[in-house]
Amino acid sequence: MGHLTVFLFALILCIICTPVAIFLAPKVGAVDIPKDNRRMHDKPMPRFGGLAIFVGTMTSTAVFVAPGNPKIIGILVGGALIYVLGLVDDIRGLSARVKFTGQIVVACVVFAFGVRINFIAGFFSNEATYTFFPGLSAFILTVVWIVGITNTINLIDGLDGLAAGVAMIASFSIAYAAFVSSGPGVGTLSMLALAGGAMGFLPFNFHPAKIFMGDSGSLFLGFMLSALAIEGAAKSAAIVATVAPVFVLGVPIFDTAFAIMRRMINKKPIMEADKGHLHHRIMAAGFGQARAVLMLYGISGAMGVAAVLLSRGLLVEPIALLGIAAMLIYIFLTDAPSAKLKLKAVNIAKEEKKGIKKDQK
């Protein structure tokens, strides 16, 4: 019942707060006005949904998970800071350099609270074998992980419902993997709170969206996923605990890595936005927003199931699912952007009329 309470509390609170965010957005200047061809919308949209996700997730975590746990309190402090950073960007706009620096600072704050990657577990053996890292290595790994995952969620926030849905799938998967690995605990509860916040926002954000989450929402979701995954892995006795989050977040991680490589090859700034992301490729193939998002949900779901199976000590099945997901990604990335899938419905009555006219001639 405790797990369901944490999830439902965040879910309901987010559902209640989202209409409030829609009302407040134009008053605080958090409105997304389409200015270039990267935008998938053609009219001004409120960009304040991060408020609802933030309130739902933070309140549920603070009430049910944080008491007596200084590391979770540290993650909540970091979550508040990253939310404020994103909010300022949504309202006034910040340069990529300032945002990146702010993310590093927030990661350092969380590290100071004891949330850190001290080890990587071996996952090809059932024995408790770990590779431990000294202080500086642990610091670098923790900062890179948090900043990296924070930006992966931010970068995939390009279609209605995509970032919220992927974050929700990832949260559920990591929560279940943590439950399988170490039973009910902080890792499971905190991830369920995050899943509730993301799911509560989806009805308002799925295509056609009524509101966007903005950078305040995407940065917050990415940060919480990365930080809570570290804490969940640290509390787990399973060997594969540190690998499962990588599987679950495989789609945004790959998309981010591919974007960095693409921009480096094209000699463009790494932080410069473009239309080469996986979701843009699917759209270029002729699929609408809803179908493109559902396809990516499917790939993320397969990766999530792979993570859960991995947490149960299985290896062949997760690799098979990973292979399926990789093939789908390959299909979308190798299809020429200009080649569009055209499905034409045949008007039987019209064709019959044409046939009759030909016969009469």
C-alpha cells in the first residue's frame, strides 16, 4: 500500500497542478512561441508544465521518502536547484554555457550530500564483485552521469509527450528493478514518485499538447532519474543494479551520443539544436507525432523490460531485446530523411467510376 500511496499522491497532485500551470504560464512569460522550423507546433504554447511535475514529485518524495534520509534530502535540494535553473531559462532564456555550468554545480551539491558513484558492479557473475573508485574518480563519474542523463531527457523533449513518457517508462522500470534486486526501499519509492509526476502530466502533454514541460520539467526529470538511479543502485545488493539504469535510458543516451557525433562531424557546436534526433527522423519518414512517440515508447519499453530481466540475473533475454531495439533504431536512422512513407487509401468507388468510363469509351 505504501508504494501505491507514493505513486498516486504524486500522480494526483500533478494532475491538479497542471491546469494551474496552464493558467499561470502567460502571466509569468513562460510561453513557447514558434520561431524556427525545428518547432513542431505552429501557435504559442504555455511552457510551464515543469511546475506540476516538480510539485507532484517533490511533495510525494519529501513526505513519504525523505524523512530520516539525508541523501534523498540532498537529491531534493538538487532537484529544486535544477528546476529553478530550467525555470529561469523558460522565462528569460539562458545560454547553453550557463545552463551547462549550472548543471555541474547542482551535481557537485548532490555529491556533497553523499550521492555518488563509488563502485561499478560486475554483471557477468553472480558473485559480489565490485570495482571501487577513489574520491576524485567517484566525483568525476558522478558529475558526468548526472549532467549527461539530465541533458539526454532535455534533448529528447521534442515531441508532445515524448520526454514525459520515456521518463515514466524509465522510472517504472528502475523502480521494479530496484524492488527485484533489494526489495521495497528508498530506490523503489522515490522512482514511483517520479513516475507518478511524469504520468500525471502526460494527459495534458500528449499530442495534441495543451502545455509543454519546458526546460524546467525536462531538466528536473533528467536530474531526478540520474540521481535517484545512483541512490537506488547504492542500496541494492544485486550485481546488475548499476547496469539496469543504462539499459532503461538506452534510447535517450543513444540519441544524445548520436547527436554529439553528428554535430562534431558537421563541425557544429555540440549544444546547437538541430532536426537530426531520432524522433525527427521518424517524423521525416511520414509518421505523425502521436505514432512517432508511441514507437519510441515501444523501444523504451523493450529496454525497460530488458533492465528488469537483467536485474533478475538473466542475460540472454535482455540481449535479445536490446538487439530488437537496436534494429528498430537502425531502421529509423538509416532511412533517408527525404524518403517519406506514403500510405494512400484507395477510393474504391472512385476507381470503379474510372473503370466504367473507360469501358464506355
